[in-house]
Amino acid sequence: MKIALIVNPCIGAKKTKNLLLLAEKRLKEADIRFDLFVTQYHGHAAEIIKTMPLSEYDGIVSVGGDGTNYHVLNGLLKYHHDAELPPLGIIPAGRGNSFAKDLDIHTEEDGFAALSRRTTRAVDVCRFTQNDDVYFFVNLMGLGFVTDAAKTAARFGWAGDLSYVIGVLYRTMILKFHQLDMEIDGHIISEKNCFVEICNSRFTGGNMLMAPGAKIDDGLFDVVVLSPLSRTSLISTFPKIFKGTHGDNPAVKFYQGKTALIHTTPEKTLLPDGEIFGAAPTQITILPGRVRYFY
């Protein structure tokens, strides 16, 4: 077995070095050969994939967080959409490792163990539009308050996992709502809105259980809609997301679907798999079992 190992060095020089030493040991034990690719800039993983001879590899493995996996996925589906795709693997070494949890991969050792087992699972992919172009995500995509909080959190990266909490608290202080016009499989929602999350998997921000009922292989995405609410209600509901009980708040609504069309006023930035990219309007479509992941 031979894999392409795509490493995001933003996880830190010391951590990268230690991980590569661990990779050499674990992959040798599993009789897995690998070619190493180290990204040099944001989005580089997709460019690496663009010219990669896929037929040479039995797997493409991202070493990083949800963002690294996102760029690997988009490189495959944008540049090799007609090819037979090798399975994907994840070594969760980034700051946000939400999607891997639905593969029962919680640690780096879990990731190597999944590769050693050589078992794969078909996983749904969400396709979303930006003007005439298309992109893909497997975790979730948000807009509104969640994206605004992520923008603020990005300025506090030194705070680690607390950065998103800082973002949430700041955006709560200046809480604003927007107009949402969304159609999910023919069902129309038109109202003031705080945020929307289109979820293919359950978690966001590492351990936040945004969509407790979501499944990565049911041919549906789950939609979490938060209607306008008071600052006090938002702050009291926020901690419940870690247990997935935020749905107790009547302002939280859940839907499922295969297609969704979203417009907002004003235009709101998107957050696919933790990447601050694009804006509404956008159309989201589920692609059942489009890729396979080691688990």
C-alpha cells in the first residue's frame, strides 16, 4: 500500500517534526509506503492534488485540521472529478478536527490505526456554488453569527480553543440579525435570522455538537437555523452546544434536505469546513457516498 501524505506545517515546527517521526514508525509497522508533501501556503493542498498522479496512490491522507482536509477534498473533486478517486485519510493534528470525530478518529494514533486497518467507508459530500464555480465540504458550512464569530476568533489564534469563545462573546455584545430566504427541498423559510449551519457531520469547532442527528452517509444534510433571540438567551444556550442540547431553545430549529438555496440581506460570508470563504447566495446539493474515508 502506498499513500500521499499531505502535511500542513502550520500545526507548528516541533509538532510537525514529531508527527513525521511517528508517521514513519506507524506506517512502516503497517507496511505502508508514503510520499510526503508539505504545504507552503493557504490552499496549497488543492494545488498539490491538481497535478498528482492519483493512480500511483492507494490513499490520500491529510495531516492537519478540517481546513487541510477541505483543500484536499476540493483538489480531488475539482481537478479529478472524472477519475476514480483513492480513499481519503485524516491524521487530526490541527486546531479544529471536527469531521474526523464522525469517523471515530479522535487522536493522531486513531488516524494511523485507521490507515493500518485499510477499511473504508463511503461518505456524503456537500457541493456548493459560488457564481459559476463549485466547491465542496464534508463537515459543515455556516453563515451569519457563526461566521462572524469565526472572523473574530481568527484574530485571537494565540488563545487556542478559547479563541472561538472570545469570538462568540464579542459578537454577542454587538449582536445583529439579517434577512434569510432559504428553500430546502421546496420548503421555504423567510425570516430574520441569527445563523444557519448546513451540516453533513455532527461536530463543529472541535467538540461542539451542532447537529446531533446528522449522519455522514444518509444522503441528507442537516440544517440548523437559529432565529433572532436576546443576548441573554444566546449566552445561556451557547454552553448547551457541547452536549447537543441547544435544541431545547425554541429559537433553534432543525431541518433535513438534499438541496438548499440560500439568499441573505445583507450578503453574508460563508464558513465551509472552517474556511472563511465565499458568500450567499449559494446552492447546496448533497452528493451521496461521493468519496471514501479510512476509518
